[in-house]
Amino acid sequence: MKIKSLTASILILAASAASAAAPQIKELNISYVKPPFVLQLLVMKDRQMLEKEFEKEGIKVNWHNMGTSPEAARTMGAGSLDIAGNMNTAAVLMLNSEGLPVRILTGTAHPASNFAIVSKPGTHLTIKDLKGKQVVGPKGTFLHQLLIAALEKEGLKESDVQFVNMGIPKALSAIMAGRADAALVASSALIKANKSGAETIVNADGLVEPTLVMTTTQKFAEEHQDIVKRVSKVYKEALQWMKNNPDQTAEMGAKEHGISVENAKTLIERSHYFDKMTQKDVNDLRVNEKFLKDNGMMRKPVKVEELVLPLAFE
């Protein structure tokens, strides 16, 4: 899987020591993504909340649009990304297994019903019907994990389908054009798929527990504790702003994703945004680790308790 291709750059990063205090940074590189509908990042970005937070120090904030967790991981491994604004915990586990010490600094969402497998428009498929058919979607993500879990429940394996790795936008286009039998989609892509006649075969409810989080590397967290703490603070402020301004938040999400305000409100309700990690989230990490190892998606065990920064529980 593509995660393994990160090994070379990951090992270089993992080997670097953080013994001496690092100099004050001049730029902060942070990523955001559209597909999971994590609107906290959109609020932070559009309202320039981080820019205002670090204005006095003259720290420039650079926002990078990263389509998937593996994409953010590659950029982190290359040393060009300080904070991944949104990453699924399956990716966090796999990356640590490959040697990149990614650490969780805050939670973002528990959007189980926003993750789904949909069938080609005009078809009425079940999970069992996917045997021998082409399924498209992002590898090494919760959607990939959802596919495996759904197949496993029906006595099937990933090898029983023709799985093709591609990002959510391309997967949505492929199924709309009839070039695939089923697609792994999330948030607004799910709304658009259903609206265009692509029926939901199954969503993540009861199969996997998707947890989305904000992450950084252990090295950056150790060398720039104040920066990480302040990013977490601003994130919490963005979440509070959303709670105080629900209609404006829905309008922002609708505009960003090209959907109606009502659909945006539905996705917000399904997203279950949060900030503080809990013991349940840690327990879910252990469950996911076992699942990933059992299905050959993780090669080495990790120390789950080390993956979450103390800051994330505050």
C-alpha cells in the first residue's frame, strides 16, 4: 500500500533528535481538507484566526489543501508540513507503524454516518453484490477500513472485489460516469452521490468508528510546545464560534462544498464535532489497531498511549 512508500522520508524524520531548543519559527504550515466536512478548519482559515494569533511574532501562516491523510503524511515526512489540520486515526496508526511519530493534538469529528459506500446510479447493490465488481476510493483511510469491515461482515475479503485507489472527488466522478460499480465517499460527496441517484449501500454506523483528529509530529510538538498549544486554543475558539453562529457556519459549508444550506446543516449534525480526546477515543484506537493488523494494513504494533499528546485531553 502507498503508506509503505513513505518509509524512506519517515525514517529520516524519525531519526532526527529534538534535544536542543529549536529557534522560533518564521512560518507555520498547516493543512486543511474539504471532503470530511471539518468546518472548524474552514472557519480558522477564512476568518484568519491563526494569522491573528501569531501576528505579533510575525509568523506567517501557510494553508495547504491536502486531499487525503496519506498526502498530508507525505508532506509531513518531507518536513514541509507542521500540522495536519485533519487526519483519520487509521492513518495515524499506520504512519506510526511505519516509523513516523505522528501525534494527536486535538480531536475534530466523529462522523460515522458521513462515511459510506454507494452504488452506481441506476443499480441496487448489496455488499454481497460487490463480489468481482470494481470499487473505487481512497486507500489507507477510514473509507478503506469501512469497505473491509463491510465485506468481512458478509464473509468476503478485499481481494473479492476490484479495489482501485483514488481520492474521493475522482471516485465520485468515476461512479457518476459509470466507470465503477461502487465508490467510497464522504460528507458532501455522499450528498451529491445520493442526489444523482447513487444509492447508499452501507455507511460506517456500527461497522467502524471514524475519529478525525488534528495532528503534528512528535518532533514539532517537542520543539514548539507554545505554538502547538496556541493552535489548539484557536481551534477550540473556532469550534465555539461555530456553536454561536450555526446559520453562518452552515452557509460557509454550503458555499465551500457546493451544496444547499439544508444539506450542510445535515452534514454538520452528522459530524459530531469535538475537541477533547477521551478514554473512549483511546480505546477505539486500540480496536482500530487490531483491525488494521488483522487485515494486513499495519506491519508493526504501536504504543497507542503515546499517540495522544496530553494537551489533547485538556
